[in-house]
Amino acid sequence: MSKHVVTLIPGEGTGPEICEAVKRVIDASGVNIKWEYEEIGLDCLDKYGTLLPEKTINSIAKNRVALKGPTTTPVGTGHKSANVTLRKVFDLYSNVRPAVSIPAVRRPWNDINILNFRENTEDTYSAIEHMVSSEVAQCLKVITWPGSFRIADFAFKWARAQGRKKVVCVHKANIMKITDGLFLEAFREAAKAYPEIETGDIIVDNCAMQLVRNPAQFDCLVLPNLYGDIITDLCAGMVGGLGFAPGANIGDSCAIFEAVHGSAPKYAGLNKVNPSAVLSSGIMMLRWLGENTAAVCIERAMQAVLAEGRRVTYDVGGTAGTDEYAGAIIEKMNEQGNGEQWKEQ
Amino acid sequence: MERAVKSARLVGVDIYIISENGVPQFTDLAPFQCEFVSNRGTKVWPGNFLPDLLLVNWYRCRFLATSEITDKDIDSFLARLSETWLWSAAQKLWLYDNEPGFSKPY
């Protein structure tokens, strides 16, 4: 009997080939997972009349954990984002986006280790938009006290569990005094339960500037949804791009792990793209499942393959395909043993 | 430069209701019918929602007209609704050139 049952949603475009490579690596780590394949995205429209079939929702509701590949979201018109729908339906309020410099992937910034906590369900993502006259559109920015408090509390809990020193609230409360003011007020209230953790706050535009000037000053950031969307991509770009950026969407009893990059349809089926972001999301999932040894084993092997630079994908200067890169990581894991020697401290 | 819109037709109203007792339930809505109730952008009626969902005390309730309406229909509807519910705001819903000028919840 499998120890874990995980809903695997390959997604669209390059998603299926990426997810297959990631599944191979995770399975090779020896962790006991039964994968339940489910569908999402534009292909589902023809088959089921919806981007997010009921069967997929039911699988996630049952298993409470999913690993998801990229999907395509139409811009401007058409159907709502399947990604945002998943976050809304399961109330996955915390989008955890680590941004950590990878030694083998050199960028102008090489000393970044930031844990971003983006509120994932509110703000301008509340889908409340109106044409209030023939020439004026309006989108409501919904910030709630309980929604703001719980993301701040979640961030402080993680910071405490990981021995982090400082949590900073990102906002624009100098202009949006009521909405962002409420977010900041809830953050300060949540902070009271974590007196050992240093706190601070920063205006979002200054945060963006400070990130590119001196990213090492930041430890953990808590952000409302829209600022979080932008700042976390900025952080991802600073450590190697979206090809290396993992993400987790976590609620009180359910979690979906996914890369934040797009589905790159022009590369679909070419066995070309870098699966590191989904693999790193898978590593986050393994830790969430308590499989720390497997997580460390894969992480070290991936770092080693990247450091060698021989069998890596085109985006980091190599010629290897998705499969070959995954195979190199598996070979490296086999060379390293079963990971027992790297049990996480 | 003006935006070229040929027609605007009033078809309903979004009313934001404050409820401390869960999802509002409505009766006697003519000439409207309730299309949905949402909370923080997620539909909570009709149909089910997962028990994990955080509900705040502010619901977006969409009422679509079942026949042609005027501003007076909305005024009298709000007056009737006020007898039972506390509401914080109302937003009229128009079709512009027969395209909805309003979004749906998740």
C-alpha cells in the first residue's frame, strides 16, 4: 500500500513532459507515492465544458495534496484562470514562494535567500469587476481582517519553524490607507504572538528598489495578492528566472505545489524545457509530506548536476533535453546513495 | 477620443449584504432572481462550497431582472430588501452592446 496518494495534474503545453520527468525523479528517490492523474486547462473545455473538471476537484479534495504542471490563462477575455479557481475553491490562502540563489546559476545577485508569503485569495483577485459607465471600469480591491491575519500568522509560523529571523510586511498603506492599512494592522496584530521574530514593514515600490540594490537585507516577506504576484516574480528573476522558481499554495488542510511559469506551448513535445521549477515544487511537496530525506536527496543531486553543467537544459547553457536532465539527476542520486547520510537537521 | 459604445441596457444589480448569520437566503424577489451569492470572490450559492472556505460577513449577491426593468424597480427592490437585510452598497449591472459589463465569481 502506498504511503502517500498525490493528485498529479500535468497541465498543458510542456506540462506533461515536465511532470513525467519530475515524477521519474521523485519515484527514483524511493519515496512511496501513488500518483492519481487528473486534467486541467483548455483541453478540458472540449471534453468537459470547463477548464477545471469536477473529477479533478474531487481528487484534490480526497487526497489533500497535488503536484501541478503549468496551464495557459487567456488574457483579457474568456474563461477564468484555472489556477486562481483552484486557489479559490480550496481556499489556498498562502502562496509560499522561496527565492534562493543557486550557486550553479550565476546571476548579478548571488546572496538571496528570501521566503515570500503572498496572500493568495483576496485583493484585486476577488473577481469583482464592473463597467460602472460606458467608459469607466472598476475592480474592487478586497482586503479582509481574517484573510490578512491568517496569512501573516502563517508566515510567522513558517518563519519560527525554519529559524528565520525577520518578517517584513509589504504594502502601500501610505496611499491605500484603508485597504493596505487593514493588511498592515492585521500583520502587526499577528506579530504579537511571535516576539522572538523581528518585524518591519516596507512600501511596495521601495521594496522593489531595495530588492535589486541589496536583496540580502530581506529574510521573509508577507504581501497582499497583487504586490505578491509581482514581487515574487521579481525575486524569481533575480535567482535564475521562472525556470527555477518553485511555489506552493497552501490552505488549512490542502496544498497544491506548482511551478509559476507558463506552459510554453511552442516548446511542447520537444523535450527541451527545464523541469527544475516543477521539481523544486515537488521537493517542497516532499517536505510537506514529511519526506525530508527524499527531499534533500533530490535537491543535492539537482544542485550537483547543475554545478557540473554538462547535462543541463538550454536555458542554463546546456544541450540536454528534459529527459536527459532528469536522468542525470537520478544517476546522481544513485551515486549519492539513498540520502540517509543527508537527513535534514 | 471616446469609447464607441452604442447601447447600454440595465439588467440587474449587485447588492453587497452584511450578514452575521451565514449565506443570505432570499424569497419574494420579483422582478428579479438571484443568480449567485459569493464571498471574497468565491461562489457560495447555489451549490456547495468546501468547509475550508473562509467566510467574512460581506456577501456579493447578484440579482438579474426577469423582464425589462428601470431604475425605479431597483429602488423599490432595495427598499424591500432593507426590511430584512443590512446592505453596504449596490452596483447596477448593464449590458453594453449586449456584452456584460460585470464579472462572475470563481
